[in-house]
Amino acid sequence: MMKIFFNTLLILSFFSAVSAENHLKFFVESALKNNLKLNAERKNQKSIKENINISRSEFLPSISLSSDQISSQSTNRTNQSGSNLSDTNLDTETTSITIDQKIFQGFKGYNSLKKSELEVKQADFKLKQTEQQTILDTISAYFDFIFKTKNEKFNLSNVNLFERQVESDSARLQKGEITLTDLAQSESSLAGANANLIKAKTELLASKTNFERVIREKVPSLINVNERIEVDLPNTLQEAINVAKLNNTDLLIAKLDYQIAEKDLNIEKAKLSPSASINYSKSENKDYSSTIDELDQETVKATITWPIIKGGENISSIKKSSLKKQRSLLLSEDAENRVITEITNAWSKYQSSESVLVATEAQLKAAEIANEGITLEYDSGNTRTTLEVIQSRSLLLEARIASAKAQRDFMISKFELAFQLGTLSSNSIKSL
């Protein structure tokens, strides 16, 4: 009994594992883990975080230690007058320590630190933006692969139908029920169906290759093509715009650009302010060639610096930073207007794709009913012609493809809207 129980658990775990490797979240997680651009952005984020430590170092003392040792010997020779010159020995060792502490910099250090903190926030948003783009690329590739899989299946089914029809029409021609022209129409349709199947297979291969490129994994031979996926979306356009103003990464990055430009201006202004620092140094000088063994020296120095003029460079730097700040403000306002436009377009696309989906599903249902009736009437030898059957099947194939395409477009439109909102994440994807 226990053996059966454990075997059942093993089987269930196997199917769970298979299922896990076939759903959208698995592919999204693979892309988030393996995407090269995303991993590069993660490295960039970490490097920018180090700027905070660099900025903080401006508030801390700098300490330097140095040591010099000189050892030399010279021997005097007899000069032209016959006098002897003495020998000279020099053997000294000097050790010194110096401590510098900045007291005031006109708030340059403070603004540099705040700028670094803003840059870290901006790097976080850029990373989030890249993550969201990776998720959207994965979702788009996923649903396109599903569509192309269905498209290949529909065309294969169409080829099989025309193959049976050609066989049937050949037999009916022998019985005199149809003409040679009817058979030729069926054979021509079969050739066209085979050509469309080849095209569908090529498109499926290209879609599969693109999907694997995005997730940087091999796509399993079977995936859950009927998986129902949902994502939380606002109920109205105005609600969507309000959400985007708080979460859209393009807008948030643009606003931070303005704040960073503001800190840059403050830093340039601080360069015109007085600065103060204190310096402490201590040195030990040992002279082994002298009667004085050691000479110690301690120095404390306070320095106040106030730049007056630097050939106009400082004034021009302030003007340049001020213009950059104004530019960043304009770009921030433009980003907000652009986001509103993009949200409006994404909302419209989402709404229209849903309407198209409903229409194509109705079209498919009607085409299925019509094709079934025409095929039955043709097979029973009633008045339906070969051309009518061919046209009916062509319309059915077109309806199936249109419905599958509408399903793909509708699903992608939902996640494109979530991307524009700035709310797209792996956790926001819900399987039903």
C-alpha cells in the first residue's frame, strides 16, 4: 500500500514538474535570470551604489603615512694645493603622518551625497525598466509562439482535408458524379494548402527561435497552449493614467534627471563658497650621522579658502548647470505628456483588441457551421459544388487563423498596457 502511495506521489510530482516547465511564469523567470542586458544592468546598479560610499568619504578624514631613508657617503680628495678634504657621512630616516579633515565646503559634499543617492534611485528604476521590458518581450514571444503553433496545426489540418477530398473526388470522377474540372480544383487547392503549410512551418520555426533567444533556454516540445493568463489592470482610462504617473519608469527616470541636475547646480554654486579644512601632521627625523639622534615636529594648520575669480570658469559652469536644469525640467514635462499619450494608445489598443477577439470568435463559429453544412451537402451528392466546398474551407481556415491571431493580440495588449503603467512584474502574472 505504501509502495503504491509513494509511486502515486512520484507520478504526481513528475507531472507537476512537466507542468511547471510549460507555463508562462517559468519562461519569464528563465528570461529574468539569463537575459544578458538585464544582467549588465544589474552590474551597473551595483557600481552606481558605490558612488554613495565615495561621496560619504568627503566627510571623513584622509590619513597618509610616509617614510624616507637617506644613506650616503662621500670622500674628499687632495686638491691642487695639496690640502686634504674631509669625508662626509649622511644617514637619516624620516617618518611622518598627516591627517586632513574638511570642515566646510559650501555644502558641496552634502549635495554630492544627495546626488549619489538620486543616481542610485535612478539606477533602480532603470533596472526595473529593463526587467519589465524583458518580461514583455518574453510574453510577446510566448503568445506569438502559441499563435504560430496553432497556425501550423490549422494548415496541417487543411492539407489533410484536401488530401481526403482529392481521394474522394478521384473516386467520384470514376463514377461520373463530378467533372475533371472539379478534380483539378481540388488538386489545385491541395497544392495551395501545402504551400501555406510550408510557410506556416517556417514562421513557427522563426517564432520558436526568437522565443528561445529571449528566454535563453530551449523551448520544450510541448507547452501549455491553452493556458489562461491574466494581469491586474485599471477599470478606466483615467485610473490608468493616474497609476502610470506614479509607476511609469520613463517618467520616474525623467523626474530624477531634473533632481540630479538641481544637485549639479548646487555643487557648482558651492565652488564659489568659502571652504575650511584642518590639517595635522607629525614627523620623526632620526639622524644617525649626527649627535642629535631624533628631531620630532608636530604641526596643526587650519585653512580657509574663498575662490574669487577663475577666469570666469566658475560663473560659466553655474550658467551651464542652470541651463541643464531647465532642460531637464522641460524633458520631465515632455515625458509626462508622452506617458499620457502612450497610456491612451495602449488603453485604446487593449479595448479594440478585445472587440476584435469577440468579433473573430463569432466569425469562427459561423464559418464552422457553414462549412459543416456545405461539406455534408457536398458529400451527400446534393447541389453543392467543389468550388463552394473549397471556398467554405478557405473561409474556415481564415476564421481560425484570425481568431487565434486575435487571441494573441488581445493577450499581448493587456501586458503592453501593464508595461506602460509600470506595474508589470513576474508576480503580476496570474494563471487561471
